[in-house]
Amino acid sequence: MKKFSSITLALLAFVMLGACSPKAQGTTDLETPHRYTNPTGKEFPIMGWYSLLGEQVTTERYREMAQAGFNISFSHFKSAEEVAQGLEASAGTGVKILITCAELESDTENTVKRFRDHPQNVGYFLRDEPTCEGFPSLREFAERIRLADDSKMLYLNLLPNIVKPIDLKAQSYADYVARFIEEIKLGMVSFDHYPVLGGGLRAEFYANLEDVASESRKAGVPFWAFALSTAHDPYPIPTRSSLRLQIFSNLAYGAQGIQYFTYTNPGTEVWNFHNAPIDAKSQRTEVWDMVAELNWQVQSMADVFLGAELIALYHTGEQIPVGTKALAEGNLPKEIKNVESKGEGVIVSELRNGTKHYLMIVNRDLYNTQRVIVECAPEVRRVMPDGERILASCYSPSRLIEAGDMLLFEWEE
């Protein structure tokens, strides 16, 4: 009996020791990728880069930002004190803060602990546009943050595919994205590609979306993408069609967050930045109005896009973009009888969100209206710009879609 008691006590001690071990207390397993959760709850994440700074950091200016449809502000704050001011000023406005400052890297643990419980904090910015050579140090930086707070978004933005693989230090662009996902383990992907030039759309744009969407799906992580909202060399002043084409193309490929570069006019003359939504005098430009209209439309359809899974995506037209697949007979779901385009071509994307399926048609012509024929089964509904559902049969199957705009259809499984 005495011997049995000793064994029992030893086992109890072992169990208690295990219960007090770091792993049992919930210490972050750094070999497991960070678990992404939507930082804006039931809203679709819409972030503005180069956001409010200095005298602009006021509750009134954050409210104005929310009026334009933004719910995340990414300011390049220099110090932790500036971060603290932004967090307090943005409280109650509908806009939260992605944190960056010098102390986040130089004094990571204390800086993260200072801000981790603030309700306005959506996450932490590591660095912009690294090559594969920078992945080891970024992994170490991310791990320092995760050890102090593994509950919020970890954000890092990748280069576009217009950069050659040899300069990315990767075998291919897809390899670059796959290595980023595997090696840094942030649980999400963000990349920038500004496709609209003075002479039209970059040929590589859709191939970039193909690679990012594919590698993200393989890894089971979401991706975020950009629209260029500020003119600079060699990019022209944004138009309604150029903004719509970028945002709707991103959403058609399954993007789970959209970002604008930039919200305010960056404080540098190197790239000749101009016509940002908020200009150098802190006044609204015409781009502010266009962005506000587009963001309202996206948010009205948050129940479609937030959490949506890309099932299949094709392009129509005599010449489809490099790296994409042509729509062929048998590609459409049975609820969609036919899709034809009369022009340069459209994106045909099938998305699923819960028990609902969607077909998204995007006019990828940057300049011209395009006629599209979409024949649907009787149960299919149109999703209108304000989120209202109307039976597709109420409309002619032949529709004009303005440059960069889209049509959206919905049906139940």
C-alpha cells in the first residue's frame, strides 16, 4: 500500500509539472503557422496605406476615413507614442489601427505587451516587399511578436510578379509565395501589383493573381490584394473604371481583404505622388469620392465575399491574359446555362460561401463597356450593388457591363 501511494504521488507530481509547463499553459507553438482571424469581425477588411499622420491624427479625420468605407488605417508611425495617439484618436470611429513603429522591432516584447490589449489594435506590420533572402530574419521577428501576442494579425506585404525570380531569390514567383507562406508562417498573404499604366493594363496582372490565389488555396490561408489609388510615376490618376477593375478582379480571385495605396499623399517627392484620396493639403480629391462609392458597394456585399472560397475561374475573349484559363464547354455550374462576352473578354469566377454559390462576371476591359450574355436557371438571383437580391429572370440575359464593373449571381446548393 505504501509502495502504491508513492507511485501515485509520483504520477500526480508528473501531471502537475506538465500542467505548469509552457506548452500546457498555452505557449505559442512557433512551428504551427499563426492562425488568421478577420481583424474587422463581420465587416470586409478595407485598409488604407500611408494613412493619417501628425496633425491629421484626430477623431474627426478617422471618422472621415470611415465615411470613405475604410475600417483599417495603416499609418507609418515612427514611435510608440504616435501609435498610442492613433489608437486613442480612432476609438469609436469605426477605423482600427495596424501597428508599426521603430520600437516594434527594436523592443518587440515590451511594445507588443503595451498595445496587445487595446481594442483598436488589429495587428502588427513587419516589413514591406522582402525577397527570400529576408525571410529568416522576418521569421525571427514574427516569432518575437507571436511570443508576446499570437492573437492578432501578422502582416507583411510581398513584391509583385513583375520582379524577376532571380531578383526575388526564388525559382519562380509561385515558389516565392509558397516559401513565404511556409517559412514565415504568418497565416496570410498580401501582395501588391499596380496593373494600370498610361497605355493600359499590365500583361502580368492576372498571372500574379493566379499564383497568389493558387498558393494560398494550397496552404489554406487567405490573401489580401491592392488597388492603386494615388498617381505617381509611371502610374496615372485613378479613374472609376481602373479602381473597379482592380478591386473586382481581386474579389473574383477570392481576396479576403482589399487595400489602397495610398489614403493620404505620401510625404515624399521621389515618385511624384499626387491625387491621393486625401491630398497634401489634407483635402479630399475626386478619388476620395470614387473610393468611398466602391467601398460602400463592397461592404454591402460582405456576406458574399467575406469567407468566400474560390471554386473555379476562367476568362473569355479571343486573347485571354497570360497565365489564365479559357472558359470552355462544361466549365460552368449547372445553374448557369451560358456565358458569352462581346468584346475584349470577362472574368468568370465561381465562389462558394457556406451553402451559397456565386458567379461573378468582371469586365476586364479598362476603357470600354462590354455586352455579356448570362443565361441562368430559374432559381438564380442577381446580387445588386446595395446587396439586394432579385431573381435573375427579371432581367434580360443580355447585359451591358461598364469598364471594370461586374455582375454577381447567387444560388443555393
